Amino acid sequence: MNDSLAIYLHDHYAGSHFAIELLDSIQKQYATEPLGDFARSISDEIEQDRHTLRHLIETVGKSHLDAAEVLGWFSEKLGQLKLRRDHSAGLGTFEALEMLGLGIQGKVSLWTVLPEIRKVDPRIPDLDFATLLSRAQTQYNQVQEQRLRLASTTFARASS
């Protein structure tokens, strides 16, 4: 059976796994710096969202998607970013934050569309989607703030 909703939720769940891995990496690299504190803080919120998404998946039902394949793709991307983050506040970290922001925008889209899907699929429980959406938008703004802070050091041209 092909369950589009289950697959869609699983795709977002895989993305949340990638986000947590990325944030763990940033926490370790910047453990004694404000960026590490930020990563730890936002990681806790994303874990809460992930728990909500897990509840949705359990309610809707599991897909027959090969999760290992999806997670493998995300892990490969994470590995590439880790390799590029060899300089403090460098391009790799900047790109990691950009990728995290894109993922959070995906979550904004998820929380926006689920109330619409609920109208045609009663498996979606009546959650406080407005609060989930607001939190995702705040997360995105916080990530953007960090990314913009890094922009000046990441792209500053060395004066000769």
C-alpha cells in the first residue's frame, strides 16, 4: 500500500534526524562558545518537534519506505559538511546553519499544511499547529541571526 501521508511524515522525520546530528556536531565544535550554547538550546526544541512528529507517524501509520536509505543520504550530506568545517566560523559552519534554516523552513511548510490535510484525512490529530508553526518560525529567525553573524567573518577578505 502506498500511503503518501506516511511517506511525507517519514521524510520530515528523517530531516529532523539530520538537523539533530548537525546541531550535535556544532555543539561539539563550539562547546565553549555562544554558538555551541545556541545549538544546544535549539536542539532541545527540535527534539520536542521531533517527538510530536513521531506521535503523528504512530497515529497515521508507518510507511514502507526504506528509512535506512533516506538516513544514509542525510548522513552523507552531514559528513560532507563536517569535512568542510575545519576552520572556526568558516564556510562549512555557515553552510551548516544555512542547511539547518532550509530544513526548518520545511518544518514551517509541514506545520502549515497539516491542518489542511486534516480536513481530508482524519488520521491527523487535532494538534496546536499554530503554536508549532510559530515555534518553527522563531527557530528559523534564530538560525538566520546566527548565520548572519557568521557572514562577516566567513566572507571577510583578508587584507594584504
